[in-house]
Amino acid sequence: MKLIETVELHKAYANEDVETLALDDITFSIKEGEFVAIMGPSGSGKSTLLHILGFLDRPTSGKYYFNGKEICSYDQESMAHVRNQEMGFIFQSFNLLSRTSVLENVKLPLLYSKFPEKKWEEMALGAIRSVGLEHRLTHVPSQLSGGEKQRAAIARALVNSPRVIFADEPTGNLDSKSGQAVMEVLQTLNMEQGHTIVLITHETYTAEHAERIIRVRDGRIESDEKVKTRHLAKESFRK
């Protein structure tokens, strides 16, 4: 089943009568349960594409279908609801509350969810266990390593059981060892639990943890291919 589909997507920005085309004729689809990397250099349009896929922006023209429904049929309130209930986001800068424990950080998306408050702790604990961070429940971000901060952010993205997780340069602020561990977490979530993951990255090694790479350059799709030699998770984060 197609979870994400774009058809001839364009995005242009106007500045003092000068129009800049950020996305040009973007057409692709992602099935539920896929792990897809969108890869490109800085300025290629991949972040603009992520903003549209994550209901943070709208295209100038073309169509974007999420779970079979076209984006133009959503008002702002409906878009916010889908973002909270059906999408999870992981950012390069973690975006954790600095004076709040791992457990409370992971609970945050549940404040605006349909789930009753009595279930929040159980759901948060389940998400934290899935990324191997249960030994850091009461720690605040300043007491965590970079890799642990990103695992907490992944748990927060998972807590609502979203249809898709968008990971925007999730290893960008990490050393190579921590970055590898984070990619193994994401890959295990995809391969063992069936989560749909869309990864934004400029790094070939990071992209090759996905099963498919869409390469973007100058706002256009340059290639869309299966990964021939995929880096497989070792589950080292559970140790």
C-alpha cells in the first residue's frame, strides 16, 4: 500500500519579484513499511521536500497524497492533527527539553494525543525500551551522550505509534560510532517492527542503511534505486 505519493510536485519561493524553484517535477511513492533515504547535497531541495512530506509546508503545484488523501483537502487544524497522530520527527539537534527527564521528554507528544493519560507512562516506557534506553529514564539531556540524546528523540517520535518517521540528518551532530548506533536503531525499528522511515541525509554511508535511495539535486530527482549493498544492523544498542 502506498503511504506517500507525490505527482509532479513543484515548490517555488518568491523574494522581491525573484522566483527560486526549490523543487521541480518531483514524482515518487513510498510504500508502508519501507525505509527510504532522500539524499542530496546542501541546497538540493531535500529539506524543502521533507517539510512538504511532513505537512510543515505546502507545494506550489502538483499533488501530494498521504495515506491516499491529497494535501489540499486538509485545513491547518487537520494537518496539525495528522502531524501529531500519524507522523514522528527526528531532528539533527535532538530538540529535547533540557530540564526534563528522558521519560517526560518522550511523553510530550502524548499531551496532544487521543490516548488517555493513564496510558502515557506505559507507552513512553515501551518506546524507550525499543531504543535500548531504559537505564536512562530519569536522566536529563545534559547527562546523556549525543547518541543517547538521539535515541531519546527516536523514542519520542515513536511514542504515538505513527504511520511514518521522518529523520532529518539524525547523525549530523554525532561522532561516527554514535551515528552508527543510531542508524542501527532506525534500521531495527524498520526491519523488526515494520516502521516506515524516511531519512534525509547527505551522507552515502548513512543512506545505505535504507533499502532504497532517492537522490535529489537542484530540486529534481536524479535517481531512485534500491541499495545494492545495504549496511545491516547489529543491534549493538541493546547491549
